[in-house]
Amino acid sequence: MAPARIPSQDPAPVLPTSAGNNDSCSPSFDASKHFHFEPPSLVWSLQDLGYPDSQGISLIGVTEPFRLSELYWPSREDDNITISLLKRAKASGYTALFVTLDTYVLGWRPSDLDNGYNPFIHPDHIGVEIRLTDPVFQKQFKEKHGYNISSAPSGVYQSTQGGTTGASLGPAAREWAKIVFPRHSHSWENVEFLKKHWDGPIVLKGIQSVQDAKKCVEVGVQGIVVSNHGGRQQDGGASSLGMLPKIVDAVGDKIDIIFDSGIRCGADIIKAIALGAKCVLIGRPYAYGLALGGEEGVRHVLRAMCGDLTMNMHLAGLRDLHEVTRDILVKEADLV
């Protein structure tokens, strides 16, 4: 039997995806660098809540490098800002769009409350870089408040007279939070707005039901992410892994399905792929590596995870990813 391998011509089925406020893990991290892993190739994305768009990360491991941007979708009252974000992403070379659907209101997060810290409204640049540098938002903010948002590292506003007010960035960050977390969800009809202003693939993230998955096919997006936001949004929500096979059975032949939430090791990847996911997303694991070791910490986490994937394939007698199918799984109920 040939040894297990990840085919060199294919990317690993792992997408180190956007995790909000990565700059809080390592402010000096140079995200503009390409990550090359031989083997396997890996793919990467940039979220609009992380680094500024001048520091994008390219997707590696496909015939032509492409770039993926994740959108936290402002309310329809602020379509002009959404259009600006999409234009900035396109101008920076991004060709695919992930749209997060399950954060129109932030979940109840006791640890944030205990720590008295919310990175989205904290008065510094962490987590708000792309937002506060958006020209449409800056213009809108100035018209409302009468002064510019400063880009100075000290985190102060620039007054109309050219001096500084001494105020923090907090008010601007809080105003943006009201825009991007509007407390009401978008309708399915609103997807047409995105398609009108984005000419590349669109993937909807946060799908947790067969009904919604079928609707994604109906509205004509190219992919979905089965995700419960890592358990950080709805307490007691359905298990993403439990919903994955149901969604795959319903629409897996009509749309690309990606899995997210709780991937921590190679065996987790195998289970998700076996249940029908095209690839998996990871967030917190590489963020931990970023906090502990910067770029090399990220590399270490990804090498370890892909190495663990290959080892588990070896031990399961799986020669390549094409053999990772549902019939290799054994349910606990069948062991008794």
C-alpha cells in the first residue's frame, strides 16, 4: 500500500481563515508576506476586522494565486460603506468574498464582560484599522461630528484646524460598531446587492440549517460555510459537525461546502472531510501561534496540524484525500 500523502498538486484542505483582531495577537506581524509550505500548500484569508488592506495575505496553493476577503456586512442604510469596502478589497487584489452572516449582533460573551474589554469599541487601533481608514466612513463621520478621524499612532482625532483634540478613537470605533453590528439581519434579497457590486465568487458563512443551505443555492452564491462561529455567538446552538452531513446530503452536489468551528487537530479535519466538506477553516489555533511566536508561530501551528492530518491518514490506511469518505467513520453507538 502506498503511504498516505496530501497530493502535491492540491492545497491542503485547511483554510487558516480570518479571526477578528489578529493585530491584538501580534501588532508587528507582517501579513503582507506570502506563506509557502512545501508540502502542503495552504490557503489564507484576510478579514475586514483584522489588518489594514495594505497588508493583505495571498491565497497560495492554486494555479493562480488569489485572495479572499471576509466582509462583516453593514446595514443596508450604509450601502455606500459596503460598496467602499468591496471596492477597496477589489483594488487590493482580492477576488473572492466571504460574507459573515451570524454577527449582526454580537453574542453574549461573559469573558469580555468580566475583562471589561471589547476590541471593537476599545479606543485604540486594534481591530478597527480597516474600518476607521475607510474614506466613506471618514467623510460620513466628519460631516456628523465636524472633525477628521486621525490616523496618528497615538490614537487621537485630527481637528478641522489641523490640531488634535486629544480625544481617543473610541467614539469612532463605537459608531462603526453600530454600522457593522446593526442588530438586524440581512434578507435573502439583499444578496443581489452583493452580486451587483462584487464580480467574483461569494461564499456565505454561518449556515446551520438545510433550509438555509437550499436558499443559498437558490440565490446563486458559489459556496457556504457550515459554522456556528466557534460557539461564540449562540449559546446552545446546533453542532456544526452534526449539521454538516445533513447539509451535504441536501445540497452537496450543487454548491461548495466548507466547514468551520472547533477544528483543532488532524483527526478533526478528517471527520469534516469525510462528512462532505471541501475544506475546513481554522482561526483560534493559528491565532495562538501568532500570539506566542509571530509569523513562525503561525507556521508551526499549520505544519503541526497538517502533519497530524497526514499521520492520522497513515494510521487509518488512507492513501490520499480521495479515500477520506463517510464510510471510514464509526459512530459511538455502533461500538456497543
